[in-house]
Amino acid sequence: MDLILWRHADAQDGEPDMDRALTAKGKKQAERVAQWLRMHIPEDTVIFCSPALRATQTADALGKPYKVAPEISPGEDVTHLLVRANWPSAKGAVLLVGHQPTLGQATGLILLGEAASLSIKKGGVVWLTNRTRGELQQTVLKAAMTPELL
């Protein structure tokens, strides 16, 4: 399984939190990363997105259909996010568009075995995959990308 975690791009400050829109900078970040993702993700990637406006605007930049998933909302528990993705059992690729600190905690849990405080920059992507070598289960960090590097 490939698990791709995409943090929403730069958003305006304000309340209510769920209605915060992307800034002009955030729109550019989302477009840059979306272009890279379109070139690399499998055509049949399943995409889930937080219902927060900044996340849906980030996902919209990809131009592919997605499902809104409350389990990826701001402040949700990391286990809800991993259950939504069906990690590590899903077949193919799953892309989740969400928030810090949950995406960083999921990355830490998968790579380190604990929900560590790893930070994913706004608009950034972490791409993880799992595989079996002999009898050993392995997690591979396939990519970590930020908008500034594209």
C-alpha cells in the first residue's frame, strides 16, 4: 500500500477554523504540489479530504475526485486517520489531505512506532509505502516534498 499524506497549503487566520480559506501563497503551494502529485500518483489513487475549507481547496488543486472524510478533520485522533486510510491493508494508493499535528503524528507512528511530533510543512507531502521482504514487514519513506522544493 502507498499512503500519501498531504498537508493543506497556507491558509488565512481567523474563525471559525473550518472556514479558513487558502491565501494567495497557499493557492500557489497547492498548485505546485498538485502538479507534482499528478505526475507521480497512480491513476486509481483513492483520495480522502478533511471537510475544512483550506483542505478541500488544497485537494481541488489536484483536479481529481475525492471523498470528504470527517476522520481527517482538525484535531482528530491519529488512529481515526489511519483507519480511514486502511493502513497498512488497503490495496493500491490512498491520499489523505489533512492537518497538523495529526499527519505528522501518523508519519511518526508508521515510521517510528509512536505518534511522534513530526512536522509537515504547509502544502507538504509525505509518501509512505509498505512491503514484505522475506518474512519481514517494512515501511519505506518513498518521498517527502515541500512546495518550496518544486
